[in-house]
Amino acid sequence: MKKVVEKKIAELVKEKGGRTFYVGGYVRDKLLGINNLDVDIEIHGISESVLLEVLNKVGTPLKYGKSFGIYYLEGQHIDIALPRKEKAIGKGHRDFEITIDPFIGYKKAALRRDFTINALMEDVLTGEIVDNFDGLNDLKKQIIRHVDDKSFVEDPLRVLRACQFACRFDFKIANETINLCKNIDIKNLSKERIEEEIKKALIKGKKPSLFFEYLKKMNQLNYWFKEIEECINIKQDPIYHKEGDVYTHTMLVIDNASKYRNEVSNAYYFMLSALTHDLGKIATTEIVDGRIHSYNHEEKGVEIAKTFLNRFTNNKHLQRYVLNMVKLHMKPNMMMANKSHIKNTNKMFDEAIAKKDLIYLAMADNCLIENRDNIKNDYEFLFKRLDIYKEYMKRPYVSGDDLIKAGLEADESFSDVLTFAHKLRLAGLDLNDALKQCLAYARKLKK
């Protein structure tokens, strides 16, 4: 249905002497064989008043903002724009003076685009590709290259967009674009825009590590991603980490974690956990008796990860999830190695906010396993223990009502007894035995 609407608009525009193009990421993704539901079309050669006449024949046109020259049709997911020029008037991502010019020409209209692969235009009616900046060649060679030196530097968000596209498509960034990005100040970007690019990189990236690797090459880790930069050259015990320093390890882990994004409860939260899991090593790494150690880095990492997250997100649910994963990330592999008792694995899963996700984080963190295709088989112990935990949680257990019915008063020690009851539940005691022990424990507390 959508294609019918676009074609109808293009036919009416043609009757008025204009031409209609698909533009931006829609054209890029179509050529890459990627489905993109965000459709953008650009109308050339007719005035805004004539465009409105056209749109009114197709549906109910609504406008974004006052001066952007962008419309959409009620009930349709298509952005319809007139060509425009943009001039920076400030340091922020949105600080632009916009001038609508339907007769500017194809090349000048595409000049405001960020990268050559995003500057491609496709005629809606004929399918002809208009390529003003050799974007087809860059797409073929898998290169992210900026369109114009002057316009590119006016929008600092493009530094992150370059890195995000590189990791999303596993493309290379042209050296001239990297060099240009080195001198762009990204400090004044809003935290919301920073998070938007981080999120795309982590949940859409074919190779999420490239986002940070290219920021590193651009010397752009030091403000928004200071803690990630501080992981560089933090050494690790080569017995357990042949891959090298904490930064290199973290990059491997987020690439490993990307394989499990469809398995976990929240892909974005999970990927952030993988990114921040070892930040505590910044503050705890030391050499003891000739060996490199990072004792209690998981505990110390909670505060460091919180500082990092606060820089770009206020989402408390996200922070609670990530900080919980950082705190617990060492336990699954340790318990698997030690073949820990059910009581201990139950306690670990009970503490975890996202229990299955914690296992997948441990899998991503294990860089010693070379055959990652069958890694889930190696973690059968933990998945079975998670099933046991779930089965234990379904059993009858001692509740507050049970204690009151047994004659216990809801006094200051009541919560301690409930805590004790939960420990017995994790240990797998049946209801009657657990109730007896709870009452005995309550009597002991009152002595």
C-alpha cells in the first residue's frame, strides 16, 4: 500500500513538472538488501504550495515543525521533504538555519547529507539512481566517506554517526573522514543524541567494537566514553586473558555478546552490561607476587559503571539491570568451574535481575573458548541449574501469612524471619520443615 502512495505522489508531482526521489538511508539499505521501514522521499522542481496541492489529493498532509519543509500523510509512514540548505548557527546538533529551495538542484540538495552512501537518490517512478558523490562506489567498497568538508564539520553528531554506521555495516571509515573527525568538538551534544547512537551501535552493529575502535582512532573517547578509554593499557593476567589489555578484552566481549542479542530479555541493556562489566579493573588492577590481579573489580565496577551510564542516560530501570549484571558477572563462570552446590547457584540466580541474561554475559566474557558455535553446550551446567532454580521457586514456601497463622507476631524481627524463610526456600526445604525451622529461628531471635 505504501509503494502505491509514493508512486501516486510521484505521478502527480511529475504532472506539475517536478520529480520525486527516494533519499537517505532508504536508498542505501535497499541497495544493501536491508529492509528499511523508514521511507524518505524528496520532491524537486515544484513549490511548497504546489506540493500541498498534490498531497491533499492523496491524503491529509501534516507538517513537521515550521520551517523544515518536511511533511507526512496521516496514517502513512512516509516523510516527504523539499530540498533545503542548512547553515550552522551554533555548536549543537540542532543549531541550524534552514532554507527551503525546491529548485536548488540534485547535487546541491545532496550536499547537506553526511556520507556519500547516504547521498544517493532513486527516482520513485523510473528507479534511476542519481549519484552525485560516488556513493555507489563507496557502497561497493564498503567505505564510510563524508560528502563535504565544510558542511560535515557543522554537525558534531556526525562523528558518532560515522562510527555507528561502520559497526552497523562492518564498513571502513575513510582516512580523510577520520582525520576530519579528530578536530570536531562533540562535548556540546545532548546526552539523548549520544545514547541514540550508542544504542544503534550496540543493538544493530554487526561488529559493535568498531564503534569504539573508530572513536579511539579519532581521539574522541575522552569525554563521553572516558572510562572505556581508561581501560586501554590496563594489563590482565595472560593466563586467563591472552587477548591483551582490558580495552581489547571488552571489545571482544561486546562482539561476542552481539551473538546473543536475540536470546536475552533486553538487547540494549545486555550489550551495555557487556561494555561496562570490567570497568572496575581501572581502579583495582595491581601486581601481587608477580601476578596481575583485579580483586573485587566487580564490586568496584558498580560505581564506575554508574558514573559512565549517568553521562548519557537517566533510565533507572536500565541502570538497575546493568549495575546488577556488573556486580554478578564473575559468579556464573566461577560456579561452573567449581560445580557449585544448588544452594549457591540458586542464591546467584535469586540475586540476578535477568537470570538467563547473566549466563549469556558469562558466555560472552569467556574469551578462552575458541569454538563459540558450540559454547552453549559448555554452559549446560548453568542452564540446568537455572531450570532447577525456577522449579524451586514454584514449590510451596513459607510466607508471612504462614508465620502469622502459626502464632508469630509481626514485630521488628518479622522481616528477619522472612529473610531466613527465603534462604530455606533457596535450599529446597519443603514447606513443613521450613516452617518449623522459621519458628525455631524466631524464638531464638527473641531470647
